[in-house]
Amino acid sequence: MKTILEGSQACAEAVRLARVQVVSAYPITPQTHIVEELAKFCSDGSLNGRFLCVESEHSAMAAVIGAAAGGVRTFTASSSQGLALMHEMLHWAAGGRLPIVMAEVNRALGPGWNLWADQTDSLAQRDTGWIQLYCADGQEVLDTTLQAYRLAEAVNLPVMVILDAFFLSHTWEPVDLPAQEEVDQFLPPYAPRFRMDTDHPQSLHGVAPIGVYMEMRRSMQLAMEAVPELLERIEEEFFARFGRRYGPVEPYLCDDADVILVTSGTAAGTARVVVDQLRAEGQKAGLLRIRMFRPFPVRSVHEVLKSALKVAVLDRNCSFGAGGIFASELRSALQGGNPVPVYSYIAGLGGRDITVETIRDCFALTRGTDRPAIESVWLGVKEELLK
């Protein structure tokens, strides 16, 4: 059924369709619309689940950790400082091998206090053991949330479904809303591999002595390594049922491209327009949107970029002292394989628009220089404000 939804509402509808049993969240802009919708669903019976109101984001994650350990399907959402407050518990969720799904609406971290889009909040959690999937539109938010439960429950790792603040979370667009019966066939009831059970007592999340801790972490890494192939199989089934798939990366006109722009999230939509413009002007431009950041899709990236002459990475984030995070990951992924030079650009922090002109600048600077700058190039900065 076609309908018009906010990106936040698309996420909430997916949680309803997934028949989640426990939702716990603390409201923080811009994720509030997601949990507001879910509170309504729990109140009116549209979702047969418990909505737990808690006093902080740390408690929200603690609550779903407890519920997931009890063997039920769970959900929460956060943004920015709220996600940062969850940091300790993110490790407990992943280390406990709990298939929690969380919507993370990218918002800048303070100070200064800022409500708008910036990926640094989710990327600051990249080493916690959570699978990270970055969405570009409302339909993908809904589809990815449903796929996230299949993925999380198959590998026993938590998943972040990540969407840009306002550009996606608060933007209305057509979304194909599947029927409950179709979703039930794709996503059967959760059957936990282990859970708290008074009839079968066991220890969960206890002390891990020296003799077992390293093996526990190796097991997590092996589970992460299995994700790309598993996601591909899940998406094939999703495509057979619903006619849509995305992949860990989404290439656009990359086969014969000399310069390929790499980006993620909603900036990819604008970038696609620029690539079309440049192609019409006779330039061999391409676009690679990275959807799956953890685990990083090394093989997919190698395959797409194998014949490119130059790669320009546009980051809506910054690791201070290192530069754009996607660019750093991409350079690492390409070591020992394709020696293509990687140009790093930073733009759009704190919700600043990434415009057609911004992206054309990326291509022009990349084409016009023989080799990348040592440090990331910042685009659209008002130099007078730096004085």
C-alpha cells in the first residue's frame, strides 16, 4: 500500500510490522517522532508490546538489554548526546550477543548545541560491536529496519539503522507499506538461541576470565565477518517478496567512471543529480553510496573502485586529528589492493546543506589536482568565522 510518511514514521511502521514486544526510549530531538508513534501504537493496540518510559538514554538501552536477554524482540531509538550517554551499554548489548535494533537519527554533538544532521554521533560508536546501516530515503528506512531484525537474530549482534536528522527523519515522501501477512512470512517470531529462563538456569553476562575473554571477542568478529554474505541472502529474499534491495553499497554509473564520489545518507541523492549533470557534459563521473559501514564492505568497495582513476570521499563527519571517517576507512580498505588515490572532503556538519555546488566542487578539485591533500579538505567553511 502506497502512503506518505515521514522518515521517522516509516521507521515506526517497520517496528510495528516486526511485532516488537518491548520498546524503551527516552525522547531526544530529532528521534522523538519515532517513539511518539510507537507509544501511540502500544496505546491503541496497533502494536501488542510494552512501552517502557525511562529517565535517560542509558536506562533505555539497559531496559532493552534486559528484555532481549529475556528472549523478546526489542527496539529503541536515540540521537546525539543521547547515543553518547548510551555508550557503556552499547558494549553490553553487543558483548552480550543480543539482537537489539536501534534507530539512530544522526545529529551533531555539542557544544555548541545543535539539532541538525551530522554523522559523528553514530560513527563515534563504530567500535562497540554494532552493525551499522545508513539509509538514504524513507522507503529504505522501513525496509532496512525489517531486514535488521532478520540480520540481528541470525548473528546475535545488535543493529543500528541510521538516518539523517530532518533531511530524512522529518521529510515526507511516498513509502510502500507492506501488509502484515507479508512481513510475517519474511520475519517469523523471534526464537532466541539463549535467554533467561527460570526452568533452565544459566549465567548471562558474568565474569569472563582470561582463558575465555579473547575467544568471546573473536566470536564477535567472526559474526561480523559473516554479515555481508548473510545480508545479501536476506536481501535476495526481501527482493523476491517486496521487489526492493539495496546491497552493502550502491554504485551508480561506476563501471566506466574515471572519478567516483563516495558518500552516504541523503547526500547521495544530490550526488546522483550531479553525476547525471557531469555525464551530460561528457565527464566520466560515478557515485558509490556506502550503506553498510560496520562491518565495512571491503570486498564490495574493491569491486566497484577497481577501475577508477581517482576517488573523492565526501564525509558528513570528522574524527578530529584524523579527518573524514569514511575516507579513513576507505583508504584502509584499499591497502594491498587497488592503489587508487583517495581525496578526502568534509561538508555538511551541523545540518549545513550539501548542495549541487558543493558536490561539483568535490569533482572539480579532484580532477584538478594530481594527488590528494594530506589532510581532509573542508568545503563551505566561512573563513571569516575562523579568525
